Amino acid sequence: MQDVRLLTTPFDPGALIGSFPKASPNLGAICTFVGEVRPEHDVEALELTHYEPLTLPAMRELAGIACARFDLVGLIMVHRIGMLHPGEPIVCVSAGSTHRRSAIDAVDFTMDHLKSAAWFWKRELRPDGWHWIEPREQDYSDLARWK
């Protein structure tokens, strides 16, 4: 089972991962990461744009790689685009496997790729205007450990 989506509207992470128990009788572990818009630096909004011909196909390819590499029962990868506000979920990655380590590593691997890939452009609206958000050095270091 792979559920890979881009959404323009808010989503409920709990409702997304509720499908895992039905996905396979071999399921032994589910690991989920939900990233939300942080209110730090007086952020009023976060805008995510993307390159449409590349984003969803690349996300699906990443899901396939993660499923094969970590022998997953399933993977959910949902990412918002458009205008978001503090406290709203941006991304949900949930991996189901027969054992916990595979699920944990798969979520970590997937998030490291999502954080550093150039499929999304982010900017924050703060009281003094818009600010582009670039991946941090730590994001690139996190990604490099999977090579």
C-alpha cells in the first residue's frame, strides 16, 4: 500500500494512518511523523509552492525506494502546498512494517529526502514581510547519511 498525495487543504493525520491496520495482516509496527507550521519568529503564514511536473512523480519514486529499501508493508506520504498557518500540519509520513526498526528508519529516510529535495519552495510571512526558507546544513548532513 502506498498513499502519496499533495493537498491544498488541511488534513487530519490520525485519519490518514487509520488505514494501516487494514492494509496487511503482517503489520507489526507503524511509525509516523507529522510536521507542523511553527509559530516561532512571529510567523503568520507559510507558503509552499512546487514544480508540478516533478513533485508528485518524485514523491512516488521516493515512496517506492523507501518501501523496497526498508521492506515496508506500506507508506503514507502526504504534503501540503499553498498557504498554511501556525499549527497546521505540513507533512505526514507514516511507514508500516513487520518490525519497528524498518518503520522508524523509513520515516527518517523519507523525511530527510523531503526536507532537502528541491521539489518545494517555502517562504514565511512575518511582521516585516516574506522570507524564503532554505534547507539548513543539518538537513543536508541528515540526507548524506543515507548514501
